[in-house]
Amino acid sequence: MGRPRSKPIDPMENLDEETRKLVMSIVEEKLKEKNNVIQEVEDNSDIFVPDNAKIEVSSNVVGTFILKDNVENPTVNVIFGKYGDKVRLSMSEAHAIARQKDKIFRYGLLAIQKVVCENKKVKLTHVYDELKVSDLYEVENEITPVNIETLFGSTIDVAEFTRRINSRPELYEIVLEVAHEKFRKGQFNDNAKMSVFRQISKNENLFR
């Protein structure tokens, strides 16, 4: 004969009634939170960003930047006067740019800052998804088009600076352009970080 099966342990067995109720209320609350998260994910998965939604973008290009989706017959014709200038594009205009000149968003020439839409469920994450740049924005501890400035702060040491630069080769040229602008304004004088740029660009004359 085999050994008799042991009785399952009830973790609530030795608790008094008041404690049992408290534990059950906490469990029920956690389950409710979990179900709400699942429902929110399901609700958001089918959200469509309408063509008339507005997305605010800022220029990472130093100097004047003329944005056109098509040279001969442009439907988008916007002028950014300097680095950091912001404009609002309709989602349809953003799609036109992404179709004709995908590097504008993919290489960080424009940074997507916010979305304005009548449907309040539409978030930036939906815009990223439609423009196929989610992998560029929805990351932690990496360079994105909206946080380039943080690279030059004292909180990012040289090792982390180097790692972030090397992990985002598609953003390198625009990051270097921003670095030149900050150097010109006297806002970037970290020689160790400058050396990283010199090594990657194979140009010892950078920032001289």
C-alpha cells in the first residue's frame, strides 16, 4: 500500500476571522487591479489614431530644416527655423512623411513629443506603433529622439555614454550634430565624451 496522501495545507487555517477577511479583501483588490490592466490592454490594442489627430514634433536638426514629404508635389511643407523648434502635424501628414522619408523619424531628425486627439484613449504609444518607431521610443536607459540632451549631463558617465551611443547607430549622426551645437554654445566640454565621438567618427579633429 502506498502512503496516504497528505492533506493540502490551508495558509488561512490558523488566522482569526478578522485577519482572514483582511487577507481576502487584499486578494480581491489585487485580482481586480489585474483584471483592469488586462481590460485596458485589450481596449488599447484596437485603438486607431485618426488622420486629423495632431502630433507635436520638435526638430533635432541644427539650423533651418525644411520638411517636405515630396519635392515636386508636397502635401507637407514645414520650416523649422532652428534646433528645438516645434510644430504640430496631422497624423495623415506624419504618415506621408514616414512613407516617403522614413529616416525623418527613424533617424531621429524629428522627435515625437505629444499627441492631441479628441479620443482621449489615443496615447503616444499608439502613434509610435502606427509610425513603426515603437522600438525607438519605448525603451529604458537608451538614447531616444526625445532625450538626446541627457547624454551630455553629469549623470551619464563615459562608460554609459559609450554604451548608449553604440547601441543606437541610427541616431549617431543626429546626436553628433547636437553635440556640435552644444560645443559651439559652450555647453559641452567633456573631453572624455568628445574622445568617444572622435573614435567612432575616426576624426581626431572633432571639437578642436
